[in-house]
Amino acid sequence: MTDTSASAGIDAIKRGDIPVLDISAAAAGDIDARAALAAELGSACESVGFLVITGHGVQPDAIDSLLGTARRFFESTDDEKMACLPPSPYVFRGFFPIKSSSLAGSLDVETPPDLCEVFAVNRFDDPAAADAAGVEPGREGFFAPNIWPDVDGFRDAWTAYYADMETLSNELMSLMAISLGLDDDWFVDKIDQHISNLVVNHYPAQDEPPADGQIRRGAHTDYGSLTVLYQDDSPGGLQVELSDGTWADVPHIPGSFVVNLGDLMAAWTNDRWVSTMHRVVNPDPELSRTSRLSVAFFHQPNYDAEIVCIPTCTSTDDPPRHDPVSSGQWVIDKLSKSVG
């Protein structure tokens, strides 16, 4: 994609009220620049809960390596993919076949299953890391080791990308703290043993027409603190529901990430910040034979982190609206609704 088309993509996002933020100045350590960035980020979190970031420091080679190994996995045989199934739907590791879930169903909306297949990893291959993060009986699903496919370079590419997402998420959480009037390290002891998942979504070519109401990913909000998403420029992509009820496309800007808040962050900020409905639509019929990949890092605080109203987000006139809950229990409650 050329620079001209990138500019067009930015303009299209701005017309849809989704801001674009260059965060490169954050890495320079300039206090005034970080404060200005934090203010812009906070405005986006409060108004729409979505933004697009550039200048993030993640190298293109890391993205390309991850996407290349993901494509090779999804192009492998059904038997090879099914060999990577998790032991239960509550262990979010490995392969999840197409039509195995409906994200809109988590909102009590009856829809056909989503036209998406998934591969997911976490960071707990090392038992010592799981111990440090709080594994104990009854929590094993959160700390399970990964299921690695026999694809050349897969583990190295995914591990490196995961590390990049940890670094980027830490930076974003620091800016978020500043925007909320907190010290920039306020979130550190709540995310230093995070339980975040890295997920690649594959939307296969549609060889037959979808069922009535069936799309690639049904309308939903995310569960956790924030999501960092890379999307390619294939047709049939991400849409965000704006405050007036209309849906806005999120065009692909080369090298950018889409960042959105999850339900946990909305509750943590006493609903000052918003977790916004979004979906992935089908391509136009004439483009139905094209596939699509997206990469989502679902950031989730430490299992035992207490999610209680952030002090700067409450007052006498606006008391806490949500009961305190641990990060792990928050996910269990969400999963129980979507899987049960």
C-alpha cells in the first residue's frame, strides 16, 4: 500500500471518529510529550474506546514472521490442525476450528457460529513462570503450557511477537495511568504477572454463501483490559459501533495497530472509559474467495489483581458502580456465560 493510500486510510478512520495516535514520542522519555500523548489516549478511551497507533516500535519483520507461520499452519491439513485442539474449551491454547463459537452469543444474541478459526498461545510453557503468576488447583486452565504445531519457525516467531506485545502493552498501560491522573507505574504491580493471550484469527475464503445473519465475527465486546490488534488489508474486516448506532469500517493503515478497551477496563474506570461493540464482517460476494488474518493480543492483568474502582475515577457524586473482583474471576465469569 502506498503512502497516499495510508493517508486515505487515516482520513477514513478520522471520519469514523476513531483517532490515530503516533506514540513514538513516548519512547523518548520527554515528560511533556508523554503527558500530551496520555491526554489524547485518554480522550479516545473515554469517547469511543478505540484508537489506531503508529510509531509503536514493533518491527515489520516480527509481524511478517508471525503472519507467515500462521498462514502455514492454517494451510495445513485438517488432521494436522485438529492435532492441536486443547483438552477443553476452558483451556485457551492451540487450535479452535471454524464455526466452533459465536461471539455474539456471549451477549445472549442467537446467531449462527462465526466464520473464523483460531490459534492461541500464552506464556506459561515454563512451570516456574506459572508458579510465579499464581497457579494453584482449580486454575490450571489459565496456566497451561502451549500446544505448538509442527510448523518451521512457528514457536520462535510467536514467542518473539508475544514479547513485543508485552512491551507495547506496558507502555500503553503507563500512558493510561498518566491519563487517569495516576503515577505512570500505577498498573505495574497489577500486570507484572499478566495472563494475556496471543490469538491469530483466520477468516477463510467463503466457498459457499454464509447462513442468514452469519458473519466472520459476531458483534461483541472484549473481556479484558485492552486489545492490541494487527489486521491485514484483505476485504471483509473490522467494524466499530459508534455512539449513534452506526458501524464504521476500520481501514488498514500499514504498520499500525488497532487498540481497544475491554469490559474489565471499563469497570476498572467506573465506566468513565468505554468498551465498544465491534464485529468482523463478510467480504462482498465478488471478493468472497479471499481470506483474511488478524492478530490480537488480549491483555489481561495478573490472575489475583483486584479490579476495584480506580481512585481517580470515583467521587462522592459518582460512587463505584462495580463490585471488586479478581482479574481471574472476571474471566471465569465471562467464559461461563459464553461457553456454558
